[in-house]
Amino acid sequence: MKQAAGRSLRWYEHPAVGIVLAILFLGVLWSAASRFLGFTSFPGPISAVKELRFLITDPAALWAILQSVGRMFAGYVWALLVAIPLGLAMGRSRIIYQIFYPLVSLAYPMPKAALMPILMLWFGLGSFSKIFVIAMGVSLPVLYHSYQGACRVERKLVWVAQAMGMGPVARLFKVILPAALPEIMIGCRVGVVMALIVMVSSEMIARQEGVGNLLFTSMDMAQYATVYAAILVLAILGFVLDALFEHVRRYLTRWAESNEGGA
């Protein structure tokens, strides 16, 4: 028998409880595996957490983390500003689709971090190369879902807007973009994960600054507790960013969810 839709959750049904239990389970599993294997390169969770406290209080390590977050944010925003309008335009214009689709199909399967050596030769080891490759990694899933969202917009909405005298640009941003937003947000959420992955990969290749450099340097110096602490930093960062994005997504697409609930 179905339970009432408006009932309050029991304590064990709360999402936070599931997260805490998952963390405890992984911690126990990690500790058991570390003790069983006995590798110096595989310290237990207690050692990693102690090192994590040092990382977030050490000014140099904290600055490296902030640099990585800043580059990731810059690349992510850059990708959204380019990929969303282009994806919407490809979904509504056959000419634009035919111009850009061959380029997108060539770039999509290419590992984005593999471009870092070329970008380093062109632009040096600075932040621009890393931001550029992050933007490339984020832009493709965002562009794809923006294109799919634009293709699914009902034609009658576009016809009504056209009858009201809206030009192509006005229709794109006032009609097509809001209607395609739920699909676009899927691509944006995938883009958050891609930004994190490409950011770490690019910094490990460039070996100059950031969390990726900290991770690689710690491996070279056999500071394995620091390696796992850096991985914990990345895991926490990914979890927090995904949770924040989910709140933003729910806020921006609340009208779509309310329509589905009333259907």
C-alpha cells in the first residue's frame, strides 16, 4: 500500500543518514584493506585524515587548492558561455548544425588532457593552458545536451514567438533557452565532473601548481598519506560542487518539476 505523499521522512530515510553510512562503510573497508595488504603506499584512513587537516591549514597547500578551484571555475564558465548558445543554435538552425557538427564529432572522442603538451608549447605553463583545456572538456557535454534540448522544443512555441514579432536572437534566449533548460542542466552537471577530472589531469601534466601538482609531487616523494589526503580533497570538492549544483538545478527548473507533478 502506498504511503501518504506528504508524510515526514523517518530518520533512516533522510539522505544525510545514507551519506554518513556510506562514508563509514568506505572507511571501514579502506582500513581493513590497508591492514590486510600492508603496503607502505596504501596508508589507512586515519593517516590520510590527519594529513588532510595539515593540507587545509597549510597556507601553501590551501593556496594550491584555491588556484585549482579558480581555474576550474573559469574554465567552466567559459565553456557555458560558448557551448550553451552554440548548442541551442545548432538545434534550431540546419546551417549552423552542418557547419559545427564535423568539428564537434572530431573533438568529442579526443582525450582533452592529451592536448596539454600542445597548449603548453603554444601558451606556456600558465593558467591559460589549463583553463582552455578545462573549457574544452566541459563544453562538449554541455553543447550536446543544449542541442538535444533545443531539438525537443515544441514548434508551436517558436511559431507563437515569431508571430509576436520576436527576432531569431530574442526567440533563442526568451523561448528556446527556458524550454530547453532542464536538458541543458543535465549537460551542466556532467560538465562539473568533467571540469574536476580535466583540471587534475592538466595540472598533473603541467607539473607547476595546483592540486594535481601537489598530488604528483607527493607521489614522487613517497608521501603517500599526502597523496590520499589530496584525493580526499578532490572527493570532498566534487561532492560539494555536485550538491550545490543540484540545488541550483532544482531552483532553475522548479517550474518543470511542478508541471510534471501536476500532470
